[in-house]
Amino acid sequence: MGDWKREVGFIGDTVNTAARILDVCKASNRDFLVSDDVIQRTADIERYAIDAIPEAALRGIQRKVPLYGVERKGN
């Protein structure tokens, strides 16, 4: 990413979306939020209590992103 200083930089939609989900997590005072994509790719969700968050309008992202709060059952 430059001639003088070499470092790994992570850029793009995925990192931006993750940062915006973190913003919603902090604003809603939740410990752990995941997107619909993560829920669909997770095989063992029976061990977790999952509650849907209304589709969040993430700052800087035009599409609506379904989010879910996730906690281990029994907590």
C-alpha cells in the first residue's frame, strides 16, 4: 500500500460491514451480534439463544442487513 511503509491493510465491504455491526452492538448494549450470513453458515446453532434484531440500517451501507443477538443457552 505504499513505497515507504509496508503493512497489511484490510479494506472493503466486509470490513466496513463488520465495523457498522460493531456500532449497532455498542448502541444496543449487546455483547454479540452477527449477520444473517453468519447464522446461515453456522451448523450448531441449537446451543445458542438467537433473537432477531429488526433489520438495521448500517451507516454507509445501502442494503438492509438482518442482525441477530447470540448468547449461549443457560446464560
